[in-house]
Amino acid sequence: MSAGEVIAIVGAGLAGARAAESLRGQGFTGSIVMFGEEPTAPYHRPPLSKSVLTEEPDLATLLVHPESWYRDHDVELRLGCRITGVDLHDRCVQDARGNRFPFGKLILTTGAAARGLDGCRDDPESRVLVLRTLADASRLRARLATARSVLVVGGGFIGAEVASGAVGLGCSVTMLEAAEGPFSRSLGTVTSKILADFYRGLGVDVVTSVHVTSVRESGAGVAVTAEDGRRWEADLVVAGVGAVPADHLAADGGLATGNGVLVDARGCTSVPFVFAAGDVANRFEPALGRHIRPEHWQNAQNHAVAVARNVLGADQPFSEVPWFWSDQFSVNLQMVGSSQGADDVVLRGAPDDRRFSVFYLSRSRVVAAFSMNNARDIAVAKRLIGRRTVVDAATLAHEGTDLKSLLSQDGGKSHDQ
């Protein structure tokens, strides 16, 4: 690319910040313009559902880079600027005021938006809240400070972390989950039951198979009604029912989309001068042979770095085993890989000791692993997944087995025969 070319980055989150950093790190000397809807420079989101819920944060500790970094590296940061359109023919983006900004290449890092409930209002006084942004976290923290009872709709990681914070503040917490148990879709019934029992043991009322049909606010609080007529009331309702990719700009602009912006292993969209990275990108993962759209910190960071290199012509496929963590109820949970397609589940350790791992196998190969307070198992599992190593389930389950010994036990049968 020429020194006079402009690279526009739409989306000022972790992925956008890392993309800009990578561009400069690779020696790009042209113009970089980053657009973000929020008034705050790119920041890390994981603390929003953890420490930020219980105490006022020091903003400097949340930022990916100090604001001075963008000036020092000649990155034009346009905050509070909502991009409403992408013109692929003229190669420009347009903001809500009608201003047009030209580009040579475009990187979409627009992330995802929290999925709300019927009854959610864009009103500072609402008692039905979501959690995605720093502003969301600030509102929720203020509400939690005075709430006595909290209904968390959704038993995923955001819902569980909110429940953890609320319990820590002395709130009575009820978790409503549509499936048969928390995390049952992603972790299966074995792990789901373990976690449900864990939450109940800490005072959370976990109610499953709940299909919410009505959320109504009143002066006294919020009432939630299920399809089968069951009803709950609380001072506050928090929706933790997932996120939707912010891919409307791409779709409206004519780019291929489907559960996010469709990109190849290099992060390139259906148009060769437009790329996408992070939560919004439904990327092809060579190791799995299919598209995936991880919504995790590691993916947002590492994918953006790799995509930025490809914007500059590196032409290197990105492949990485998905990994994420969650700190809740004074334990550390980690997950690596994808349990989709697993045909066997192996439990290693004792859940009652709050230190165990669950391995997911497909044709005797580890494809995913989940752990509580057992990060070492996850580190080895990541290597087992990457090598597609054949393992014996009984050996894997035995706590006396050194997991590292399994990395070479199959005598080279680490790929499909």
C-alpha cells in the first residue's frame, strides 16, 4: 500500500485498537482513521461484568491504549461518531450527520450488540437492563447498589457473572434459563448440571426451561412472566441472553453476511478491499473446516492483529483454537475449543472440590475442554486439540495421568487416517 492511502477502521473496541496497533507495527505510514460510537477510547470489556459492577473503575486501567497513544501513532480517533453507511463504489463511509470519509481499504470491527428482552427501554430510569458497554455497566452498578432482588434472564457467562456480582452485594438472585440448564447448549448436560448445582449451593435460585413472554415494569419493580404462566417479581431484571453481530453496515453496503460479516481465513470479505475482525466477523477456521464467530477477548485481539497484516498484503490464514475465561463466585472458569460434534464427555476431578475439568471428545480426539480452577488442564487441552491427538477416555479421566504424556501417546496418529 502507498504511504498516501487511507485505512478506515469502523468500530473503536479492542479489535479496532489492535488492528490500528498492528498496522503501525507492520510499518504502514499512511493515514488511519478509526470511528467509534461511544465517547470513550477503546477499552477492555471483560471487567464490565466483573469488578466494574461492584466498584467505580479507574478508566485508565480499562483502556486498551491511553488516548495519547493514538496521537503519538498518528491514528485519527473519531469518537462519538456513528457511521451509518458504507459506499463501496466510491470507497467512503458516511456518518449520521452526512459527512463522508474516503478510504482505500476498510476494516470493520463493529463488534456485537446485547440482545434485549421485550420490555427493555432505552431509558436511564428503566429497571430492565442489558450489559455490553461501559455506560451499561455504570447504570447496572448504580441499580445493584440499591436492589434487594435481581432476576437474571439467561444462564450464560454474562448472566452468571452478573449473578455473582449481585450475590456479592447481598442481593437475592434468581436465574431464569430457557434451556435445560445453564450453558447446556455450549457445554452439554454434564457440565450444565455441575454448574447449576454450584450456583444453587451459593444461593442462586436457578430455574430452567423458562421461556419469557412478558416483562413489565411498575413502580414496585419488574414482573417477568413465562410462557407456561409462571411469574417472578424483582427490583431489577438483567438480560443476559446473548449478543447479535453488528453487521448491518456490511449487509446494507452489499457485503456477504450470515451470523456476522462472512470472511475467509485472511479476514477478507466478499469485496477484496474490505476486511472484518473480532466479534462481528464470521470467520473461516481452517482447523475446524467451517466458519465460526467467537465472541471472546482473545479472538477479538488476535484476529484483529492478523487481519491488519493481511490488509497490508501478508496473505496469511489465521487459525486459532477458541479460548475464553470467566471469573465468578471466586472461581476461575475456562473453556477451549468447540464442543460441537462431540460424541463423548470425560470428567476429570471432583466438582465438589471446585477443581475439575471436562473434556469433549470426537472419535477419541479432544475437541474441547472446560475447567474450574484448573488452568493447567486447559493449557494441555489446547495442544491436544491442535494436534488432534487420539486419547483413551479412561486414561484421560484418571487424575494420576500426566496429561502432557498424552501429547505423544498415539505414535503419530494425530491426524485423520
